Amino acid sequence: MQTLPIISVNIWDMLYALLNLLILFLLVKKFLYKPVKKMLANRQATIDNEYKNAEDAKEKALSDQKLYEEKLSHAEEEADSLIQSAVLSARSRESQILAEAKDQANGILRQAEANAQLELKKAEQTIREEIVSVGTVMAGKLLEREVNTDDHQKMIDSFLNNIGE
Amino acid sequence: MKTSRRFQLLDIFYIIMMILPLAIGMVIQILTKPLSEGITLTGARIFFTIPMPLQDFYITESQINSLLVTVTILFFCLYMVHGLNERVQLKRQHFAELIVQSVDKLVVENMGEYFKGYAPFIIAMLALSAFSSLSSLIGLFPPTSDINVVGGWAILVFILITYYKMKCGPLYYLKSFTEPIALLAPINFLSEFATPISMSFRHYGNILSGTVISTLLAVGLSGLSSMILGWLPGVLGNISWLRVGIPAVLSIYFDVFSGCLQAFIFAMLTMMNVSGAFPMDEYFERKQKKQAKKQLA
């Protein structure tokens, strides 16, 4: 078989090699470089997106935390003030009720006292009348004479008054 | 990762298509190489000739082999990119990313941001050059040891260099020859053509020298073997025992190391020359002036 000499210049062979390299360049670009680059760009975009999402979520969580903490401290204050006002109103109510009760008790006592006095007076009156009548009869019997009831009455009254004193 | 049956079948198809061209090359080699040739040093064998103007177009081993290597690289790329995912699931994806990213970095470092689009070209150049040189490992004729192949690539680089030098207009290009003084114009003109020639000869010479040294070593070891071990009876005496193993050690340097290194050097020189040829400051200055003029008008 015929061979080329070790050094031989052939323009068509050179052109063939040149085109071969160019075609391989296009093939490599299309089938290796572009897909890998596209994948890398996609991956970068995905990673960036994920990072952004994570940061957003973290920011949101922090702001939420702040909000809740604020709300929580407010709630405690509110609860404190509520309890305090309740205690105050309860105390005032208590003293009011106590005063009312005292008043009522005093009223009842006074009423009772007045009633008793009245009863006492009534009883005195009845007893006095009884005594007068009894005394009159007894004196009549004793003296065997008619005694003027009116005189008698005066006498006994003064007598009883002396006793009652 | 669990893959579907179709995915696996496609994978197998890609692997077969990667190996098939090399196997075809080996079969062609076995079928066409005359046995009686012995150890000789020749250029590529011509399979057939296509008559063309100026010169005949020879379809030789280097043309066939470079085509086969191209197909192998194509399917290797397809195999690596197959199953590409944002979340890495296949090991080969790491390799694909490594290639793309490291070459990207290399191009940006050596050529600058403006030439970022050169990355796939550099990948193609590195792959074609390295795979061509390494094809000698499986007994093929390495296309890079043919001056026409490497010369073709160098001409492409020369075209690129000239294109970037012309970017500021042909007048600026012609003026650049007279620097630093007009007297040096012929030398500058010569150095213009020296670039592709030196590039192609460097690459081609390094690969060919590996072949030459391997051949010389094979001849020497054959002679030595028949001298020392020729007394062995019958067939045993005819076998050159010293050619077993010893050439492999040298082949690591001359075929593997040199092949990869020359591919890298060729790519580096391409990057340097192309980016160095572009008068960037001048170009942007002119562009700005043009835009200012447009705005005025």
C-alpha cells in the first residue's frame, strides 16, 4: 500500500483537519458546553432562590417573634391592671356592704328598743290601772265607806309614782 | 440512583458508539497493514485518492482516524451529559462539570472576559488533540503525527489571529507591521506566518518524535534480543523477548504524557496568540468614538 512521506504538505488534508476541528467545536458546544452551562445556571438560580426563601422566612419569623413578644408583654400588663381594678372595686364594694349592714343593724336595734319601751309603757299603764281598781276596791272594803274614786286615783298615782321612781 | 430501562439502554448505546469507532480503526489497521512490512518509519498510508484541483486529496489513515476520534468524542460528550441534573445524581456529571468549569476558568484567566465564548473551542481542541495522540496507544496511526492535520488546526488559529488583528480595520492592521520602526516590516510580516508554522511543527514534531523513538527502540531491542537470546531453540529464538514490556515504559512518556502535554501547549498557545492579537484598548476607543459620532448625528 502506498504511503505518504513523513513530511508532506497537502492543502486538502489541511482543509479536512480544519473543518474537522470546526465541526467538533460546534458539536462540543451543542452537546457538552451548552447543556452543562445551562444546568449550572439553573442550579445557581435554584440555590439563589432557596437562599432568598430561607432568608425571607427567617426575617418573617423574627418579626413575628417580636410581634408576639410585644403582644405578650402587653397582655401581662393588661392582666395586672385588670386584677388591680377588680381588687379595688371589690374592696370598695366590701366597705359599702359593711356600712350598709351596720346601718341596717343599728336601725333594727333602735326599732326593737322603741318597741320594748312602748311595751313597757303599756304594761305600766295596765298594771297601774289594775292596781288602781284593786286598790279602790280594797280601800272601800277597808274603810267601809264610799271613797271618791277621783281622789283615790290621785293618791295612788302619786304613790305609784313614788314607787316607780 | 435508580434509572429507567430506557435510560440504561441509551447509556449502553452511547458506550458502544464510543468504543465502536476505535474498534473499527483497529480492524482497518489489522486488515490493511501488510504483515511483511516489518519495522519501518513511514507516513500515513493512503487508502484512496480523490482528484482535486491543485493537489490530489488523499484519504489517509490520519483522516480516517481523526474522523473516528471525532465520533468517539461526540459520543463521550453525549454520555457525560446524559442524565444531567441540577441535583447531582450521576458520577459522570461531576466530570462534565469539572471539564466545563476548569476550561472556562482557564480561558478567562488567559484570554480575559471578552473571549469567554472560546471555552468550547478550547475544549474541542484539547479533546481532539489529546485523543488523537492517545489513539496510538491502541495501535492506530496518531493523526497528530501528520503535519497536515496539525497544520490545518494551526491555519484555523492563524485565521483567528488575523481576524482579531483586523478588528480595528485593515489600515490599522497594515500599520501594525511598521512597529516599532518601518524597517522591520518584512520581519514582522514573516513572524506573522511563523506563528502557525511553529505551532504546528511543535505539536507534530513532538508526537512524531515519540513514534520515531519507539520505532528505533523496537529495532534496537529486536537486534539485541536476537543477539543475546538467539541461541534459544526453534521459534523461541525468533521471538524478540526484549520487546516485551520495555517499550511500554517509554510509551508512558512519549505517547501518554507527551500527547496530553502537547494538546495543552497547543491550546495554551492558541489562547495566548488569539487574545494577544486583539488590540482591545484601541478597539474599544474606536467603538466609543463611533458611538459618540452616532449620537451627535
